[in-house]
Amino acid sequence: MNGKNAGGIELNRLLSRVEDWTEDLLLRGGSQFALEDAKRLEALADEAQKLGMELLEDLLRKLGRSGEQSRLATSDVEHAETSKFAGLFFRLCSYAELARQGVGGSGESPGADEAVEAASAEEDADV
């Protein structure tokens, strides 16, 4: 097995675990974000970092922090964090889908980066 193949396999494994987590949270509901979710996202972000997937790593870490903040929210101002969490969650879902389509073998899909960044810019402009 060559390095290029191994990288694609590792990428597929990571994307599968990300997709498993997103499906699990969708079934439970975003309001059920727990400390275990934050820990899981940190572990996934560490794996993304090892694979050199900077955008995915950043999304995972931001989502974990945002989920923790929305979970601990007590005021109306803090509850605004929930919409930020939802935006990050769907950016992550989009990234995973686009990266999965672009997995041809050589690591992180530039197309996924560009598409997610474009969607992020549009979403930020709408806010």
C-alpha cells in the first residue's frame, strides 16, 4: 500500500467518523449537545490536524467551542450562540459531503475548501 492510498483511507475513516457524529447529533437534536460531544470533536480535530486538514480542524474546534457555549447559555444574548452553532454544524456537514465527493486520494479536497468557504462567506454576509 503506498502513502497516497493510505492517506485516502485515513481521510475516508475520518470523514466517516465526522458523518457518524453529525448523524447522531441530528437524531438527538442540537440542544442535546453534551460534554462528550465536545471531547469527540476535539479528538476528530486532532486527527484532522495530523492529516493536514486545516479547514476541517478549524470547523471541528469552532463547533466544539460553540456547542459548549450554547450548552451553558443562560441569557438571551448567550442563546444567540445557538444560531452560530447551527451554522457551524451545517458547514461541517457540507464540508464532509464535498470532501467525500472529492476524495480521489491525495488528502483534503481543495474543492471542498473553496465551496465551504464560499458558503461561509455568503452566510456571514446574510447575518
